[in-house]
Amino acid sequence: DVQMTHFPSTLSASVGDRVTITCRASRSISTWMAWYQQKPGKAPILLIYRASSLKNGVPSRFSGSGSGTDFTLTISNLQPDDFATYYCQHYRSDSSSFGQGTRLEIK
Amino acid sequence: QVQLVESGGGVVQPEKSLRLSCVASGFPLRSYGMHWVRRAPGRGLEWVAGTSYDGNDKHYTDSVKGRFIVSRDNSKNTLYLQMNRLRSDDTAVYYCAKARTGGMDAFDFWGPGTMVTVSS
């Protein structure tokens, strides 16, 4: 199975900052990568699929990039609503795996 | 609008069984892959099982193979997860999630989740 590892595990930032979260796959996964946001007590929300495609309705300050083993989620101009936990997900035809998550907290 | 609502969670003893249901509305269930994802207390998300749009392909994470069965009834707009021989490490919030396409893909809509607690 492909293992997904987030860097960093926790990130402190301020409103208006630009932040980058990295996810590394244990082997090449092309662009079969998605990013989700989850807040306490709520279901996850899809932000990005196929590594860089923004889901309809998601603000354009969220962007994704990468291919192979290294992927990034960038959030520009952080808003108060963006402080949450973010997960990367690898998916393929017969399985899926999530990273352990990155918690984005207010500095 | 797309809605997914899980039910069937609760407190159950180890080695017992439980069946979760997920009723879908706002989209044609028969066209999309559907999956179960869980989050154990203090831990991250874990994909559990999934089924293709027609139910012909089913896949499971290793820790539930041989114990859990995913199924769907497209005529009833419902996804199921039959959980047998439950263990304490199955304790989690279980979410059903809709795939973007007919099989495995990113999960574009999720239900609010149902809590399963395995305890004696």
C-alpha cells in the first residue's frame, strides 16, 4: 500500500498569510491525489482532486500542485474560516489511503 | 442538492455485528462509486471500503477484509456496511462518501457520520 506523509503535522499562521502544506507518497502515484479540509465534529470537504483541479465552489485561494511523489496544497490570504485540519488522499482503482493530516492553527 | 445520511451506529460488544446504512438523495446513486471512511478518536481519516457504481467491484482496507461487507441497493438509494466480529479498534465515526465517478475517485460529498463504539 502507498503511505502518505504530511509535512508539517502542525502549522501556525495568521490571517492574511500564505501557507503551504506538503504531502509525500511512498512511491509514485502520478496525479491521483486529493486534498480535504475537516473541522471538529464535521465531515471532510473536498478541496482539490487530480492534484491540481479545484472543486466547484471552493475559493480560488486554495490551490494544489505536484505529481509523482511530492504534492503541495497552498492557501493564499488565509481567512479565519481556513483554520482546520487538512488531509491528503491517494486513490487508485482498488484502494485509497489518507495522510495523517496537518493541523493549521492560529498564531 | 446532494445529501448523504448515515444511520445504524451505536455501542456494541466485541465480536458482535452491526450494519450501517447510508441513504442518498439529490443525485443518481446508480452512477457513482460509494465508499466508507472512518475516523477513530484522536486519529486521522482511514478509507474502509468501497463499491463501484453497479456493485460489481468491491474493495476493502486490509484490517477489515473478511469481517466487513460493503453493498448497495440502487433501487433504494442506499449503501450498506455490514460489520462483523467487531474489535475495539473499529471504534470510530463512520462516514459514507460519494466518489466523483463510477468507481474509485476523490470523494466530493460526505455524510455527517455515525458513531460506532465497540466496548464490553
